[in-house]
Amino acid sequence: MIAFIKNTAEYKLGPGYGHGVNELHRQRTQESRLAVTLRGFAGTCGYALYDVDERRLMREGACDEGAAIDLGATCHDYAVVVTPGR
């Protein structure tokens, strides 16, 4: 399973753009608190969490009962990849 986690931090228009810009050209102005809980996966499953903005692996772990991932205050988007074995 692959999931994209879109952060809901506030946006402003990027420099040099008009008011009809595509959302991908907006910049985040404030961080928001972000936490993810993985539910409904077998304990033998593993997960990998990627920071989409920095294009890097953040952490890996087991999908134990209700695995909680607290990312703190952030303005980045993330992706989670869950695989059947660790």
C-alpha cells in the first residue's frame, strides 16, 4: 500500500506568480502538527515513511497494532509505503 499525506499547512502565492496559479506553485507559510496512525495491518507488515519535499527516507518500522508516527510541526508532504514483510 502506498499513501500520500498532503499537509494542510497554510499557503501563499509563490514569488513572481499571478493569482491564477496552479496549487503546485504555492509556498507554505506556517507549519502544522502532523501525526499518522497505521491501523488494520498485520504485525508482520513493515512501513517506510518518505519526506516528499526533501526526497528522502525519514524512518522505517513495524506496523504493530496502531503504529503511531508523530512528525511534529512540519510543512512537508509525506508518503508511506507498507509492505507485507519486514
